[in-house]
Amino acid sequence: MDFGKHKYKQSKKEKLTKKKQHVVSIKEIRLRPKIEEHDLSFKIDHARKFLEKGNKVKATVLFRGRELAHKEFAHRLLERVATDLDDIAKIERGATMEGRIMTMMLTKR
């Protein structure tokens, strides 16, 4: 068999496999413990759009200074995000604390 023909068939196979694969990216919404109601609903709407497009959503709560003493605010906030997006998303990774940041990962159902 001709080597050029072999390389051509191999490149065609590679193109076909690349064409069929779907790349999932992670989108992030950043929140603060003292976020206002409208701002939170706005961010949740963005997360909903990201999930509908097939992306994963990483909800991040950032702490500054004395806010770190009240981690329960952030926990309640992430629970609220999860319940508001419950119809379209499921929790892939629950709320975890990493330094001054609390994160949670959501994926499409």
C-alpha cells in the first residue's frame, strides 16, 4: 500500500473523530456573601444560560476580611443557587472551602 494513501486515510479519520467530539467548558459565576437579591437573580440567569448551552458552571463565593467568620452565609447562598437551578442542573461537586474561596460545581441534568 502507498504511504501517501495511508497518511491521507489517517488524516481523514482524525478529522472525523475531531468533528464528532464535544468540548465542555467550565463557566464561572462569582458571588459575594452580602450580594443583593437582584444581583443574585441576574447571576443565576447567566448560570442557567451557560447550562443550557451545555457548559458546566462553577459557583464561587469570595470572602474578604471579616466575612470569613460567617461561612454559613456563603453556604446558604450556594444552596440557594443550587435550588434555583434544580430544574436544569445537578450538583457535581458540593460546596467546598479552599482558602478564602468557597466553590460548588454544577452540571446539566
